[in-house]
Amino acid sequence: MTTTADAARFGGRVGLVTGAGSGLGRDVALRLAREGARLVLLDRNAEALAAVARDCPGAESVVGDVAVAADVARAAAALDRLGPARLLVTAAGILGPTVPLPEVSEAEWDRLFAINVKGTWLALKHVVPRMEAAGGGAIVTFASGAGLVGNPVFPAYSASKGAVVMMTRSLVAGHTAKGIRANIVCPGPIETPMLRDSFAQAGDGAAAREDYTRARNPMGRFGTPAEVAETVLFLLSDAASYVNGVAMPVDGGRLA
């Protein structure tokens, strides 16, 4: 719950949240707005984006695809209308096929990397120079626990999220001196439509896959979007001023 003291934690700070229309991006956007941030929200789903924007005072909505350079450029231009860019969250992402690596089609591979990797890169490409011009800022990119260890259920997704981890760490190595602080959040199984989709792709084995996934977690449950969002806001906040380049699992101890 947001306290009176937290209400101004991001007061006056301007930022971009990709994938803001649903899932974890939605929760992050709503919580940032609740704590004073003024946001540009980017998502492909116009209806879902409008619903989120209604609860984010002063937000600008940009309907577009993170894998399309012109759409991300429009979102970055919207930042300029709100003020100096200080925050970036790249939550847009897709799961892709849950099949062995040799069975992933070229089209599936290309679309997965276009959204998860190219989409993250495009946001960084357009926002980081604006942050540097403003004197610095804080970034959280979304990877996954599957980006830290190999995953036989969705290996292509795992590969794409591993790329996000190394891209973000490389950004830290090259841009921290210019005032940029960037971290990666790596959720484990979180109760979202993406998690449910990963089970559904197992067909008749959906229940068994869900039971197996839950059993591998020491806490015996799936995480909630709120638990991930709280971690993201901590990493963006001044309380994390010396936390930089960290790939933080939010997974109930699954990777312990």
C-alpha cells in the first residue's frame, strides 16, 4: 500500500513504460503514477492502454509496437512534452513457443527477438540520450529467471531474456558515468496471462505443467504482479541509488 510518505517518491519525474496495457507493465505504470510520476505509456492494445491511462494522471498514451522504430520514436517524442526523461521501464514482452529449440520456426524466433530484445534496445536507444541530457535517470529492463538459467520448456524465450540481461549490463558499463543507473528484474512464475498461456500451450498436460512449476518453487506458490512492481519501483527509486547492473530474481527462491 502506498503511504503518504511514498506519494511523492517519484513526484515530478517523467518516464516511459512499455507494455503498459497489461500484465506486469500495467501494475508498474499504475504504481508509478500513484507515487507521482508522469508517464508515457506504450502498448499495442489501444483499449487496454486507455483503461490504464485513466488511472495515471497526466499520462500520454502511444499505441504502437515496441519492435517498430517509428512507434518507439513517437513515444520518446511524447516524453519531451512532459519534461526531462528520468525513468524507463521496458516491460513489453512475449513468451513465444514452448517447444524444443530445433522446433522453433524462423518466424517465431524473429518475432520473439523483435519484441523482447529489439524492443528493449529501441527504448534504450531513444530514451538514454534524453536521460543523459537531463543529467541522469533510472532504468529497469524486464528479463526473467529464464534469462539467468537454461529452460527446456521455452528455450527461445530464455535466450531472448538472457540477451536483455547482457544488453542492460553493457549499458551500465558504458553509460553510468553519464548519470544512468540500470537494473534488470527477473521474475519467476508470476500469476499473469503469460504464465497461464505457458500452461495452456501444454494442451492436455497443462495441469501437470502447472503442478510441476509450482512444486519447483520453495515458497510453493506463484508470485503476484504487485510483488514484481514493488521491486521495480525500489530499483527506480533513490533508495536503490547504489544498486546498478543487478539482475534481480523475483522468484520466491526458485533459483536459490
